[in-house]
Amino acid sequence: YRNNATNGIAKGDQPEGMYAIFDGTHYNGGCCFDYGNAETNSRDNGNGTMEAIYFGNIKVWGYGTGNGPWVMADLENGLFSGVNAGYNANDPSISHRYLTAIIKGEPNHWAIRAGNAQSGGLSTFYDGKRPNVTGYNPMKKEGAIILGIGGDNSHGAAGTFYEGVMTSGYPSNATEDAVQANITAAGY
């Protein structure tokens, strides 16, 4: 799924937040099972031109502990599990049958949060400055919406998406915690 002609989606370095509910047992190491903000011409327009939730176990760009799958940010030309390119120890393998995954970003700040969509709260796996790689600060988001593909239309990934929301503005943890409470109350 892709919509290159959107309204009200964050562009440039504007703040945004997004959550998705995925099947945490359905994934692969292909590129890239994403949901979020991407390029409006369906091409790779360089570092920082997208900001999307990625779910899977590819290790080409970034990864966390264990063998995956991980919730990471696809920021174009890199999947990020934290501030560093490559490995970040605080991003654990997570595979709940119903998984809440969150990525949010604002000028020189972003976060990864996730949890079990059936019970409990959210954990924060990263909350800090933009990656220490050239091209991600400031961001150059373009405002398309993608689901199940990469920003450049790469379609080698597998996954299952149940629901998601993208917001303009940077949501507080308290707001996301309230959304998680509503999700678990829905009874996935």
C-alpha cells in the first residue's frame, strides 16, 4: 500500500508519531515491512527522507539483541535500533502474537516503544537524539504513507498489519500509554 498524495502528514523535520499493531510471529529478513512516512516519488531520495516503523529480523543496516525480530525505525538508507548505525543493545527481540510498535520523531529526537497488544504496558527501547550518521538531522521527511513496503517500493518483506495511526505532532509517553490501554482493552 502506498499513498504519495497525502494531506497533513509531517514533512521535513516536523514532529510526528505512529503506532501499528502487527503479528509479531509473521516476519522475515527481507526489505522492508514498514508502516509510516516515506518518499512521495516512490524512490530512495537519501538519508532522512522517510520515518517509518519497521518490523522484521534483517541485519543489513541495524539490529538489536538476539536473533530478532526487532521494532526499528526505517529512516531511509538505514534501519535504526538506536543512536548508532548497526547494533544497539537496548532494542530486544520481541515477538508477541499481537505486537504494538511505536516510532516517533521530532527535531533531533526520536523514540522506539513497543509492547504486547493483548496485555500490559509499553516499554521504551530508545529515546534520544537522531542517529549519529550524516543526513538524519535535520530530517527530510516527504509525507507519503506506506504499508508493507520500503520507501523505494522494495517488497521483499513479509508481515501482517492489523491497525495503525500516524499523528502530526510528537505524542507524549502518557498519550501512547493511554492508547496501549485502549488496545489491550479491545481484546486482540
